[in-house]
Amino acid sequence: MPTLFLNINDKLLERSLKELFDPLPEFQWASAAEADLILTDHPLDIKRNYLLLDQYPLVVDKVIQDVRMILEDGVVEFGPYQLDMRTKNLQGPRGEGTLTMKEAEVLYFMVKNKCQELSRDEILQEVWGYQADIDTHTLETHIYRLRQKLELDPTSPVILKSCEDGYMLLVD
């Protein structure tokens, strides 16, 4: 059974997270040294699995989804790439590198829907919990960074393609 540890400075947030995860039978609490995943509201300088909860307001379903994604899926393979969701490590033809949490979430969502056109709105809703009426360049910035890490020639993408209203990941 996956174990969690809270490293939260905000006591109200800590109480809310305990209330959120306590009723879920698929998780249990553990010490920091034994936990599979640490939930935190501030960056940690560690090489362990942790989920930074610094996007407010927190979307309850999104937090649970992120925890499940990190703990259950482990290494995701697509084409010549491997993405370790626990460490956010990406390995492929361009070598090895670490993604940010949001880069990993965007890529993970695209891998789960590979070879399908995903609209900007779908990706924003799934990864950030944004509504369709929000005007932001956050997604474009993350796609740009992912192309730098995935594409052999990021200026002429063949893996992470732009479509009419969004993006498509083209891998086997």
C-alpha cells in the first residue's frame, strides 16, 4: 500500500490534506524516511519522490490524481523514451534529463493520449485545472521546453506536433 508523508508549513493546508487522504483506503501515512511520496508546500532539496503543492487554489481531485499518477505508474515508455514519473527523469535519443512536475504531467497526459489531437483547453483543464476561458501562455511555454528535451531538431518538431487547436504526440 502506498505511503505518504506531509511536510507542510501551512497548518490549515496540512489539516485539509489529512482530511482529504484519511478516508481513502488506498493510502496510509508513514514517517518521512519510509514514505513513498512526500507532499509539501515548499521546494525540497532532496532526491526523493515529492509532490510540490504550490498552485493555489488546490483542486482536490487534481491532488489525488497527481499522487496516484506518481505512485502507480512509475516508468512510462513511449517510442524510444522512458519517463520515470517518480523522479521526473526522461531518457531518450537526446540523452537523459529531468523534467519539472508540470512538464512531466503534460507529457504523461499526452503519452496516455498519444497519436490523438488534444486541444489546448483539454490539456489546460487536465494538467492545471484551468477553465477554457483563461488566456495564458503557460502551455505553450511547457510545450516549447518539452520540445527542447524530446526533439532532435526542436525548430522542426516531428514528435510533439502542433495541430489546429492544440498538440499531438506522435510516437509508437
